[in-house]
Amino acid sequence: MSRRAAGLLLLLGACAGGPKPSPSPGDDSGAPVGPDTGPIAPPDTDDGTVSDPLSMPLRPTLDLDDARPASDCLDCHPAQVTEWRGTAHAGAMRDPVFQAATLLRQAEFDGAQDRFCLQCHSNLGSRGGALGPGFSFEGLPEVVAEGVTCASCHQIDAVLRAENAGHSLDLRGPMRGPFADPAPTPAHASAQSGLITSALLCGSCHDVREINGLPLERPYAEWTSAPAAAEARPCQSCHMPATTGPAAVGGPERPLRQHRFLGVSLPLDEDGVDEAIFNEKLAEVEALLAGVATLELSARPGSPTDLLVTLRNELDGHAFPTGSTFNRQVWLELSATDATGALLYQTGDLDENGDLRDAWSAIDPYGDADLIQLSSRLTAPGGAPTFLAWHATEHSNPALQPLQIRSYTLFLPTTEATAYPLTVSARLRMRAYGPYLMRALGLDALIDQLVIIDIDAVRLEIAAPTDAGARSP
């Protein structure tokens, strides 16, 4: 076992689980399929490899020679391909955290569960025979190395379950899009599909369930009961911003969707990321996160002072945070100082390794008793925290549901001798991963590339108990 693979046995990235057939398949109308519930029981195979006839077949169910790589699409669809190239979809097979997590599962199960993550990260490779047990990321066919490429979505012809790559692909059929009248001289067969503009298509991969049935990622399930769903606003409404232009070179002006697939991921590369590209993506992520959640403070001074912290999810489409919430970190940083500037209270600060002082701090584990996190937690049998999704039997998720408001009370250690006024500074912060995860995956070189984004920040001045009370400047 390699040094990295051995180190990987400590920790997990998010991987998809096995299958559970849905009783009501979707079709090109985009009619919703309810999210599955309950355990998943994949069939045993002769060689012990976990399989799924739909998304992880033992033998290829499609011919990769029928799949067009994105480079074939560039001449006719330059805007879409250029936008796609800068996305997490395009980097789905290159992302170093994903690769490291895949190596972990590969090492632990001797290749038998390699494709759990890959069934979504490359639905073409998983079904086309390029990603068998013990596969290598090196030397993959172009269309597989492209990750979630053009054919990965535009040749989906049905959704059979709303999770774990629960769609079927027809590589010999038409390219499916939103228009009934394709360009006058199309370079390929085209067909209109309601699925391509539906949340269901996104949910077929972005909702993830472990092999034991444990829900891991549920943005589509969250959307189905959210106001956005009731108003028929699918994922594409926010994550593929509206624009206008020709769908193909020489075609008419149309209302289009950008292929930027906006999300919170930032590029990571052990050899370093081009500064201009990184700054462009950072600005994109900051714009996406602006205003998604808000923070309010109020106080009742005394001995101690009661500090009320109120968080609100301003999103009406899904929870905040969503996706792989057991990897992402969302937390409250708060400090209170007295009139002399002396620090009275602090929570949400980082240890010397840059980690939160929670279960995963190597310096001060559980040292922050008041830490408020919206990140989720995986628990192994016996109650121990784990980041190995396949070892987990519980998933505790405190994320704020769409438009949900939640309050917490903190107690500032004030007495009659405290010098007022107090100043409280608070920030709601987010980052994709904690440094501890990078170290556990053998990706120490990436720690300096992790960025914390502040979702909201507020200050509160608290007057002495005999004065007017707390006031917000």
C-alpha cells in the first residue's frame, strides 16, 4: 500500500452508495421522482465487486466510442464548452481531494467499491468499462477523464431514481436539449427533452446515499419540499444563470442557460493554481454566496450576559449548507471585548493548525464547547465520529432548511466589575474543507489554497445593565 493510501485510511471524501430501484421512473417530461428512503442492497457478485446494473454494471452497457468528448463540441458550441471547462463538472475526475478519497476506498476494499463515487463523477466511464476494480486515474480515455462532460447530461434519456447516478444513457440517440427546433444544419441528431431543464436530472447525481442506506447528500430532496419547487424554479435557475445567444454557431438568438454550474468549490492543485483563474473563480463563489444566510445579535446584559445569536437561511431552494456537508465547514466565529479592549469571550476561532477546536483538532480537541456549526457529522457504531461514510451508521445534519430561522443563546462571562460597553463581533464563515482533512489525505500542499469566505458579519455594542441595554450600531 502506498504512503498516501495508508494515510487515507484515516479520513473520507464523499462517495456515492449503491442502488435502490425506484418504483416510478422519470421520463423526458421531467416529472419528479420522489427521493428514495431505506437501505440499499446491491447484489453480490462472483468476484465480490459491488455492482448496480444501472450505474455500475459488471459488464459495459455502452460503447465509449459512441461518446463524443467536449473537444468535438467546441467548434459549434464554443461558449458552452468554454464555460464548462472552468467548472467542477469538468474537474470531476481531476480534483485532488476526490482522487485521494477514491484511493482510500480502493485501498480499503481492494477495488471492490472503486466505482461508488465514479458512477457520478464519470457516468460514461463507469458504464463503459474504463473504470473497473483497481483502475488508475492515469491514461483514461479522453471522454472519461473529462468527468461530467457534454454527453454525461445531454444524452440522459430517463431518470429511474433520484440519487446515485439513477439515470439511463443513450449514446447512440440524439443530443437532448431544451429546443424543439435545432440549428438548420445540425452536426448531430437533436431532440427536445424536458429532463435537461429539470431539477430531477440534477438530483439523479447530486443526491447520494451510502450502501447501507445512509443519506449523505440531499440537495434535490431538500428542493422537492422547498418554495422554489412549488414555484417551478429548478436548480438551473441559480446554478446555470440565464443569458441569450445562439445555442450553436450560426443559429438564432435564444434564451439560454450558462454552463458555469455555479457552486462553492474552488480549484485545488498540488502544483498550484493560476492566480488569475483562481481569483476569477473566487469572485464567482463569493457572488453566489452573498446573502445566502444572515446573522443577527441581541443581548440582555447581566451576570452573565445572555447573547442571542439568530441565523437565517435566505435560500428558498435548498438547505444551507447543502451537498457534502460533512466535508464543508460552516461555523460562527464570535468574540466579545470589554471597554478596555480585553477579550472576554471567544468561540469559532482556529487553532494553530488552522482547524476549528472540535473533534478533529489535533491541538485542542473539543476545546470550543460553545462552537456553533452548520456542518454535519457522521457517526460510526458506538458513537465515535468518523469521516468514513461507509463506516457511518448515523448522519446528524444541523443545516438550516430553506428559509429556516434558528437561534442560539451564548453566555458572556460578565460581572458587576466588567468594564462596559462591550463590543461583540461575529462572522458566519464557510470553507470547503478543513486543513485536518488535507493532512489526513496526504494533501498538505493544498492547505494554503483553502479559502474562508464570510457569509455575513455583524457587530453589537452592549451597554451596562443600568443603561439603555443592548444596541446595534
